[in-house]
Amino acid sequence: TLFRSINNLNKLSKVQLEISNSICIKEGYEEEDFVSTSEFTSGLVTKAYEEVEKQIANSNIKNSSL
């Protein structure tokens, strides 16, 4: 259901935030080290977005043919 999907997305986002926070603490990053993706997007992040877009598109095609 839609509610379950939204709940799962929320959980995944929280897990990612917890991991990111732990990495920031371990690496000693400070607030001034933050760079938003509107300022700069690394090649790795761009590639990850492209891969996710492909996976979502493939999933949508599979689901629509059911």
C-alpha cells in the first residue's frame, strides 16, 4: 500500500542520516565542511542518481506490465 511504501522510504532516509552522521563524527567534519548539492554535486553522487533513476524506470516498466 501507499502508506507502507512511504513508511519504508522514511525508514531508509533515517538509516542513511544515521550512517552519514556517524561518518561525520568519525571523520571530524564540522559545519563549515558542508557543501550542498545545489552548490556542487560530485561525480559519485551524479552517477548514483543516474543508477537509481535507471532502477526506478526498470521497476516502473515491470510493474506496469503486470
